Amino acid sequence: MKRNTWQREAVREALDGTEGFISAQALHSTLHSSGSPIGLATVYRALGDLASSGEADSLQSPDGEALYRACSTTGHHHHLICRNCGLTVEIAADEVEAWAKTVAAEHGFTGAAHVVDVFGLCANCTKLQAAGE
Ligand SMILES: [Zn+2]
Ligand SMILES: [Zn+2]
Ligand SMILES: [Zn+2]
């Protein structure tokens, strides 16, 4: 089902203008401060819609929070995410694809899918942290 409401468009535009992954709450406050009357529940719903239609990527942060991003890469891919500044690099992981397929087959699983995202400190943040110490 594809709903094309103004709310969904507003959320998509805000997401497009955001670097890296963002939570529904953070996106909601961005929209709010730019004058949008959109409600938090609507932001949650629109993000869920965009994620399930493949227009946005979603992942769980290490704290268990759902994060969203409008990705430039379509199709299956993985992310490297800086836990300090949110910098996101889209990566292919051929080794992971092969391993996931093999391990699923070994257990008789078909139609296996996986989500693999790597959190760390980006080169810049690592440098800043080293300089601050
Ligand atoms: Zn992505
Ligand atoms: Zn960083
Ligand atoms: Zn993969």
C-alpha cells in the first residue's frame, strides 16, 4: 500500500537533508524547528513506511534505538557508522554475503536475510580524540 501524504513527503525531504542516520525523535524536532506542525507519531509512521518501501534504510543503534537514513545506494548493502559524529559509509561486504549464505544452508534455512552494520569511531573523530588526550 502506497500512501503519498504531505506528511510522508515532509519526512522524506527532512531525511534527504540529513547526513547520517537519525532517530524519529531527532527528525521530528528538526521538522518542528523548521515550522512543520507534524506530530511525532506521524513521523514514526512515515519513517516506517519509507523503510518498508525501501526508500530509507533503518537500523538499530547499539542503544537499541531505531535510526533512519535516505541511502544513496539502493539494494542490499551494509554501513559503517561513526558513533560520535554519525558519519556513515555505505559498504559492500562480499565475505558476509558468502558466509551468511553458507551458514544458513548448513542449517537448512532458505530465504535467509541479514542486517550487518558496523559502529565505530571515524578517522576524523579518532584524530580529534587522540588530540584531546
Ligand atoms: Zn544505506
Ligand atoms: Zn566521526
Ligand atoms: Zn549483506
